[in-house]
Amino acid sequence: MADQAFVTLATNDSYARGAMVLGKSLLNHNTSKKLVALIGPQVSEPCRSVLKRIYDEVKVVDVLDSGDTAHLAMMKRPDLGVTFTKLHCWTLTQYSKCVFMDADTLVLSNIDELFDREELSAAPDPGWPDCFNSGVFVFCPSMETYGKLLQYCTEHGSFDGGDQGVLNGYFSNWATADISKHLPFIYNLSSIAIYTYLPAFKKYGGNAKVVHFLGKTKPWSYTFDPKSKQVSGRAQDSTHPTFLVDWWTLYSSSVVPMMQEQYGDKPFVSGCVESVKLQVSDEVTFESGQVESSPSPPQELQPTMSSEERKQKWEQGQADYMGVDSFDNIQRKLDSFLK
Ligand code: UDP
Ligand code: MN
């Protein structure tokens, strides 16, 4: 159907890499829908070129430069920059129905059947199941809805600081009004569910159609060795390693060659590709990092956890006993207080 599309968003090169993998995963599972990527002005040229090869439409959304109601709304709520950009998906009125997918999602099988659903269909959020998770949702583009969403956003803000808070505020009867708008969890399986409800994950996880790498650490924050298919970093304790390997396998086999083509013989020096260093040996390793990556050794590029995240891990019984949370470290800390 030409008037139906999957839509994603990437405001920078890191998320652009996610969008590339997502688009590839949709194509690999033979979607019959159009693919649209909304991008921010900061996304670099090489990343745009690669996105254009995967997506039917790559649309730059510059909220700051739009001079319209979104710009005005943004002036009032500068904290909601990415959220306003995401809301732009409602302006894609050349499509009658769309499925929005976060750039940190990965499709594991054909999900075109989602287009049988109505606005606003989404899966429950694992943290608060009376809210929907806004990583995957079915919507109908409409300038009227777009205007109302912006108005809602400016008046009420977002209770969680992001788009999920705004959308749950606006589509507030989702939890109770119509069960057909509740997507099964397998359309937005967040890695968090693996340790919050392991038996259910073991029973149903194999049916997953979409994995969502929700949370601070994204697939592109890890390092990967395609030869041994090993993901390193803190992969083992936050995300199911199989899904991470799926993401990296697709990234290294399909996306990296396209980026290499963009650069020809030139070394990767800027943008998303700066963080991909192909070593001379036949063993290819990827150094993961942000655009402004520093020349520090690879182990320092691996994700570090904030105190808050560490506290959460502790409370979930997942202390890093042999590492940062080791007895020695705790004793040192206590000693420093006692002194
Ligand atoms: N996003 C983006 N740039 C950002 C942050 C977010 O483009 O700096 C987009 C991207 O599509 C991302 C989505 O907004 O997948 C939601 O953010 P994220 O996935 O990081 O939130 P989470 O799912 O972890 O709550
Ligand atoms: Mn996400």
C-alpha cells in the first residue's frame, strides 16, 4: 500500500545508525509499506546518503527553523526538542496510516499486520502497563491532530520529559477504552522484561516480532566482534545477548558496507562512521562511541553506568560483585567517609 508507511526518527548520527538497522530489518522481512525517516539537521551527509538508500523518504525536520506553531511551542518548552520533532510524524499526511518505530527497535519478522489496527494502538509499557510505550505505535497523520498535540504539549508539558508522557497524556483513554488498541507485547519487547519477568520471557520471548533496546545503553554503545559474534560491554546483564548479536550482525553485514561505499578509500573520519574502525587484520572489530569519540582505549568506550543506574541494578539484585560493586570498593568508600 503506497499510502501506508513505517516511520522513524533520528536527530543525530548515533540514532541514525539505529534507523539504518531498523530500515534494513523491515526490508529483510519484505514489508510492502513505504519507509520514512525523519531526521534532524545535525545528521551528517554520509548518514543521510545511507538512510536514503534504505528509506523511500528521508525528511529533514528542523523544529527551530520551522517558523510555525512547532517553533512557537518549542520556544515555550525548549526541554522538549526531540519530542516536538517526533510529533512531526503526524504531518505526513500523504499517508493515511503509519506505524512509528523508535530508532532503537529491530524487526524480527514481517509486521505489516499492524496496519489493520487503528490510532492509537501501542503495547503496554513494562514499567507502568496502564501507559503505552511510545517506541512502537500505529497512528493516522492529520494536521488537526498534530495541532492538538502541540497545543497539549505546550499547555501540559510531558510528565516524563519525553514523547511518551505527552502521548499518554493526550491519548489518555488508551488503557481502558478499546482493547484492540493494545498491541501484544511481542510487537515491542523491551529488553527490560528479561530480568523483570524471566519465566514469561522464556515462555513467550521466542515469539518476539519487534525488540526494543529501551534505556540508556543502546546497541551501538557496545563493541562487537563479527567473527566470533561476541558483543562486549555490559551486554549480558541488561539486554538479551541474542538480540544484541542480531542487531550487530545486521549492522556489520548490511549497514557498514554501505557506509564504506560512501567513503570510498578515504578513512572514516567523521559522523557516524567515525565510531567504526575497521582493523587491518581479517578480524574486524568495531569501536563504538559517539560522534565526538576520543582516542581513549576501547575498554573506556564501553558504556559506564550512572550512580542512578547502579542503584537500580542493586535494587534488582544485580550488583556487579566482581567489579565496581566489589567488597573492596565498598570498603574503600566507607573508609573515606569514616576518615
Ligand atoms: N531520538 C533521537 N535523538 C535523541 C533521542 C531520541 O532521534 O537524541 C529518537 C529515536 O528515534 C529514539 C526515540 O527518539 O529511538 C526515543 O528515544 P529513546 O529510544 O532513546 O528512548 P527509550 O526508548 O530508551 O525510552
Ligand atoms: Mn526507544
